[in-house]
Amino acid sequence: MLGFLRRRRGERLRRRLGVRLRSALAAAVVVAVASLLAGGVLLVAVRGTLLDNINTAATDRSAQVTAAVKAGSDLTTLLRPTARERTVVQVLDASGQVESASDALTGQGPISALRPADGRRVRERHHLPGTADEPFQIVAEGVSTASGTKTVLVAESLDTVDDGTEAILIALLLGLPMLAVVVGFATFLFVGRTLLPVEAMSRQAALITSRNLHQRLPVPSADDEIATLAATMNTMLDRIEAASDAQRRFVGDASHELRSPLATVQANADLLTGADLPEQAVRSIGRIRTESARMARLVEDLLLLARMDDVGLRSRQQDVDLDDLVYTEQERLALEHPSLQVRATVEPVRITGDADALLRVVRNLIDNSARHAVSTVTINVNSRDGYAETVIGNDGPPIPAADRDRIFDRFVRLDDSRARSGGGTGLGLAIARDIVAAHGGTLTVDDLDAGAAMRIRLPLPVS
């Protein structure tokens, strides 16, 4: 469970960071780790080189002093310290007493307990008293003389090694964060510039709908992976546009061809209605008229949707009194459904639009509300905040929250029985939403505790 929560947090963090910031952080971390490893290698290499130099210098001085002791030469020059007194020398007699020493060691005892045999050379490292507690590399070499085996002690200061190590550490501690920040910032900028074509493609893709499938994504001039992606997406849009055009042509052609035979069926059913036929035949003719009328409405809806998908809604711009449309449909509802109670609160509201299209929307929603009502249909018309609002509801079952967007899709019906006598064609709400959207408004489902209601919001004319 803990691992699952960690993964979920990691996924949420990756989604929040974005590609640019993730790339910048990754580059900064990689540079920091690489610089840390390179700095560690450099530190070890430099420190080893400096130690080798110290050992070489101490060994050379020891060889010089040893040669001078064997020859019995004057040791004054060889005992003189080097610059900054980093090298000091002691010569011990056969009994281990200091015979001669550098000025810095005057009055001090032997600096090391090492007593190698003649011709042998050994090393150790420790601090010398009176030298600011600095570490020294000590080389001890035995030399045979007439007075016995003497010991030459040469101590080389390790201060240069420590100074070099400290300088590298300071450079790493100060330079590494700065380098990581600079690389991360530069990566953020470069990735942002690289993703500019992707952002342009995203903006253009967001504008492409079923109404403007002819538009295409911009293809960058550079021949890279992003240009390949744009070209592939445009090829996909070509296929989608071709399929959509073929589907719209099919729907339009099929719907147009169905109008004539349906009109013939309806005309013949009307002629047979007045004939002296048996009761069973009369019922069959009634069913034929009902089904043919339903089929005619479906064909008209399909033709309207095909035209709207193809060229959009060509609406007339005229003054429309919403209250008049609602009163007209309220009277029709009272005549067709006398058992329903209609509660209307209507204020005079005038907008600009297509009266026939808006009447179709109001009629569609009122019929839909009456079909699901138990006993009451409510209609409210008012203006508020620059919008004309029309709310049409009923006291029937509420619309589930999960279906409040889906019901505006084509051929979607929430009727469990899918009965033809109780349900519509599944196109009315889709047509109503498209008409309202073409007028710059919205059609939504109101959130009610009981019953269901549709809210139309249309912009009022700018005075």
C-alpha cells in the first residue's frame, strides 16, 4: 500500500512538473552527479600527484644528505630549509642523538623513531612539534660511516597537499551548484524553444472541430521528429476529414432519398383513413401513420444535422421575443397534454437570432420535459447578467450526474425501455444544443434535488 501511494505521488508530481521543468531538473541532476564524480576523480588524482611530488622531493634531499654524510662534506647548505621552511633535516649519530639539524629543529630531539639499517630507506607521516601542527612526510635512511651507522631524517611538509585538496573541495562546493543551476536554466530555455512548434500544434489542434476539419497543423521548417509528428497528424486529419465527408454525404443523401417514399406512405395512409375498412385495418393504418410521421421527423432531423455539420447553421438575424415563443408552445402543450399542469413565470425578453430555430429549441425541450413529467411542467423566462435565461423543467425522474453531458450526444436516450411511444429519436437535444451554440449561448442541465430541468442561456443584444 505504501509503495502504491508513493507511485501515485510520483505520477502526480510528474504531471505537475511538465516536460520543460522535468528536462531541466534531469539535466541539472545529471550534470551535478557527473561533476561530483569528475571532481572526486580530479581530487584523488591531484592529491596523488602532490604526494608523489612530496615523496620525490624528500627522497632527493635524503639522497643528497646521505651522500654528503658518507663523504664527510659540509652539511650547512643541505641543512638549510627550502622556501617557507617546508623541508627540514636531521642527522643522528650511531647512538640516536641529533648530530646536526636544520635551524627550525635546533634544540629538539629526533623527529622520528625510525632507525633503518645501512642503505635502507623507510617512510612515515606524522606531525612535528613546533610547526603549527602541520603534517610532514618523513624519509629515514641509514648510512654507514667510520663512526658507525648514522640516520638521515628528511621531513617534507604536506601543507601543499592539504592546500591543493582544500582548493579543489571549495571549487566543487561553490562551482557545482552554480554549474547545475546554469545548466538547468539553459536546458529549460532550450527545451522551451524546442517545444514552441509543439505548442503551436497544440493551439491549432484545439481549434479543429468537426466544422473545420479542413484546417491542418503547422509543420516546422526543420526536418526533425517534431516535423514528422506534425506531418503524421495532418495525414491523420486528411483521413478523418475524408471519412467525415463521406459519412455526411451518406446521411444527407439517404435522408433526402427517404423523403419521397415517406411522403407517399403518409399520403396513402391519409387516403385509407377515410375508407370504410374493418376495425383491425383501421388500427394498422393508424400505426402506419404514427410510424411514418416518426420516421419523417427522424429524416428531417438527420437532414438538419447533415447541413449543420457541413456548412453550419445559417440563421437569420432578427429580433426574437422569447416570451412570445414560450407562450405559443405553452398553449400547444396545454392542448396536447391536458392532464399536465403548466407553471410558467415569463418576463418579456428580446434577443437577436433565428426565430424558427429558437422555436424548434423551445418546442423540443418542452416536448422532452412533458414526456418525462409526472404531473407538472415548469417554464421560466427572465434576463440576468447580460443573458436571457429560459429554464424548462418537470417533476419527473432527475437526470443522473454521469449522464448530464452524454444526453446531448446524438442518438443517446436515457429511456430504459427504449419504447418508441415514450422516447424520442435521440437527436432533439443534440440539435437544440447546436442551435443554441450557434447563437452564442449554452444549453445545460440544472442541478436539482428532484425532477429535471434544462437551462438555455442566450446573450442579450448589446445596446
